Amino acid sequence: MSIKIVIFLASVAGLVGIALGYYLRLVISLGKKGSMEIEIKKMELSAQEEAKKIVLEAEHKAAETLKQSREEAKEREDKIKSAEDRLIKKEDAVDKKQADLDSEVEAVKAKVSEIKEIKERADKLLVERQSSLERIARLSEAEAKEELARSIEKKYEADLLVRMQKLEMGNQDKLEARAKDILATAIHRLGNSVPADLFSTTVAIPSEEIKGKIIGKEGRNIKSFERMTGVEVIIDDTPGAIILSSFDPIRRQVARMALEELIKDGRIQPAKIEKLVEKAKEDIAKVIKEKGEQAVFETGVMNLDPRIVSILGRLYFRTSYGQNVLQHSVEMAHIAGMIAEELGANVQIAKAGALVHDIGKALDHEVQGTHVEIGRRILQKFGADEAVVKAMQAHHEEYPYETVESIIVQVADAISGARPGARHDSVENYLKRLQELEAIATAQPGVEKAYALQAGREIRVFVKPEAVTDIEAHNMARSIADRIEKDLKYPGEIKVTVIRESRVVEFAR
């Protein structure tokens, strides 16, 4: 390619020189007619010489360029050949490595297969050995494990008891000390009196003549009174008293107020009964509203819906174990707020949750479900804060503790209900609970006798030392406590004490 270019350039240069010569000849011939031919010859000769010189130079350059191109081409060929040699060597190495890998993979596969066979034989031998051991020992694996655990437990029983006692004493002392500080602070800051509050359903009458007026001609007055109030009027031989019976405490209070006004007025007839019953209902509605507003104002819980406040006021006419439920809720709100303040929790949420924790009891005789579930539905329906719902719903462990405030509400409930004089029970329920406590304890294997003490707040269980070990006594106490929590309803807490006493008697003769 380079030689052709050089030759082309030389040809072009020759043509240019010839053209230039003819051009000069023409110019000279026009300028100097006499010496034109001579000058043209000279110029032609000069141009030919110049063209030859240019052609020679071009040929020389073309030869040098060709030589250089050949050298470069040879050098490239050498490099390409060297690269090809290296590639061939690499391919050979890769092929060799691939062959080695293939052989190693085959060896690994063979080893894996061998290991699987060995494992299968080992598993089979292990099963056979286990079966042989069970056949020789006449025990299953679970029975042998249990037997071994019993033997170790028996052998190191003293050490285990010492360690358990140390752990219990150390951790329990710290936790109890902190808990006592918090609870004592809350209780001391709240110095409310706790009188038993019973709304009696018995209405006193001044004379037996009034009984006749209340009954009326052919029972007309008493039937009208029962129809309008929704309560049952019990008139028996009890002197100076009439009993009002109804599952609804609001109805009982309306009937009591209306009957007292009728007795004061003396004019007992259906029209008068209707008028005084309506007036009693209005008075009770005012009392309910006032008591609800008074409760939220006293506790500082101001963000509740007015309808919730109104339902809360109905608790003024409810009692639980002789304790007024609204007063109990207000007291709980104060205690919960103090505990929350000590623990750094949300004081407002704790107080609100405690105040409305028993709001379901205001409607539990009208709506199906537990008072906790009814209370949840009331709060959710009227837009209460979800944190307040979570705080109140776990106070009877029907729902899990989702917040620290829910635990605080339960603790405040226990404190308010367990305070001396806060609650009392009927003699029948009290005796029944004592019998059930002793029955639960004596149902445990190895129990010799059991006694309920301190008005049913403690149960002491005496076990046979030869039938029950010290560790089993610990487990028995926990088991009895779990049964009591599951099967019985009681205020406060019940202490379970299991006593295992060994006596050795000898005679010196």
C-alpha cells in the first residue's frame, strides 16, 4: 500500500513538473519571442531533472517505509505468536486443573457416600444399643432420664436447697425492699378512711299499718310499685322493715328513695307512686352525674367523654365485698398515680386506667360478658385513649400486660382491696372459702392436714416427711397457689405455707 502511494506521488510530481514547464514556456514565449525556445528547453530540462530528483527521493522514502512496515509487521507477528503460545499453555493448565477438580469431586462424592453409610450404621447401632439398654434395664429413655434426675436430686438435695434458698432470699429481699418502699410511699401519701359502705335494701317502716297501705287493696299498690320500679318488694313477718330485691343497684336505690317518700307522705296510691318513682329516677340521675364528675375532678382525669363519666357515676351505687366501687376506683387512681410517679411511668394513663378499671360493673347486669370485657367495649365505643384501655384491661389477667401502666393498675387494685377494713364478706361465703382452701390443700398427695388461718388469708399445709421431700414441698406450695388462683375468687392475696417436719424419738433404758 505504501509503495503505491509513493509511485502515485512521484507520477503526480512529474505531471506537475511537465505542466509547469509548458506553462513557463508559454510565458517566456509571450515575453521574449526570440529566446523562448531556448528558455523553454532549459526549463524543460530543469523540470525533468527536478522530477527525477523527486522520484528518486520518493522511491527512497518508499523503500524506507516499506522496510519499516515489514519490521513492524514481523514484530507484531512475533507478539501474536508469543500470545498464542501463552494461551495454549494456559488452556493446557486449565484443562489439567479441570481434570484434577473432576477427580477431586468424584473422590468427595465417594467419601460422602461412605460417610452416609457409616452414619446409617452408627444410627442403627445406637438404636440397637438403646433397645438393648432398655431391655436390660427394663426402663425407657424417659423413665431412665427421670430416674437419673431423681437420684441426682436426692443425692444433692441439700446443696440444691441451699442454693435455691440463697437465690430466693437474695433476689426476693432486693425486690421486696424496693416494692415495699414504693407501696409504702403510695399508701402513706393516701390517708383515706375505709369504712364499709353498704346500700341497704331494707326500708324501715314506722308501723304495721303502713304495710297494709303499701300492699293496697288486693295488692294494687305493691303491684304498681313493682311494675314501675322493676324491683321485688318482700313483705314478711319481720317487724318494722320491708325488703327490696333486685339485681340492678340503680333500681334498688330508686325504689328505696320512692318508698321512703311514700312512707313520709302517707298517701300511697298508684298515681302518687308513679309521680314519686319518676322524681326518684330524676334525683338518682342527678346523683349519678354529680358523682361521676366529682370522681374525675378529684382524680384529675379530665380527658374522658361525658358519657363515660356518666356511666362511671353509676358505680356509686355498686359495692364489691362491702366496698363502694366508685370510692374504690377513686382511691385506686390516687394510688396508681403515686406508683407511676415513683416508677417514672405515665401518671395520667395510670390514673385514668385505674379510675375506669371497673366501669363494666355499672352495666354487667344488662350486658353479657365479664366486667373487663364490657369495660373495654364502653371505652372503645366512646373514644377513650387506647393506652387507657390497655392499662385497665389486664387488672384481672384476662389480657396480657402490654404496658407498665397495666401492671400499676393491678397493683393499685390489690392495695385498695387488701387494706384493713376495706372489704368484708358474708359469713356463708367466708366459711365456704375456708372449706375450699382446705380441700385444695388436702387434695395434694402426701398432705397430712391443712388449716386456713387469718380469715382465709393464709393456708398452712403439713406434709408427711417420709412421703414428701424438701424440693417436692417447694413444688407443692407453688401447685397449691396456682390451684387457688385458678379455682377461687377472693380479695387480696392468700399465703401458702407448706411445713415438712421430721421428728426422731429414741428411749434410753
